[in-house]
Amino acid sequence: MKNYDNIYAGERVCCTCAHYYQHYRKGKKGYFEVNCGHCVFPRLKGRRPDQSCEHWEEKPHTDEESK
């Protein structure tokens, strides 16, 4: 399974942005990431994880990420 957050860690791209929501697909062994998602700022629009725009904002850190 790809984890775009790890692949693009430290880069200003959609998958590391607070406004980006990753899309998933259900397979026989569970859900997996697909190469698309959507952005909700300033309006709803389709995006790939490697795209970026002037509205990029760092995701807030969670307790699980610090483990």
C-alpha cells in the first residue's frame, strides 16, 4: 500500500496539505489509497497527491505521528 504522506514528507504538495482529503478504494483485503483525492479550500476540486497550489497549509500534527 502506498502512503503518500510518507513519500512526499516535507514537500509542499496536496497530500501533505491540511485541505486535502485522500480517496480510497475497497479491495478484497480492505481499503487502499488511489492516486487522487480532493481539496476543500477555497472550493471543492479534484487533486492528485503530487499537485500543489498557493493555498497549501501544513497538516496539524497528531499524537500518533509523534510515536
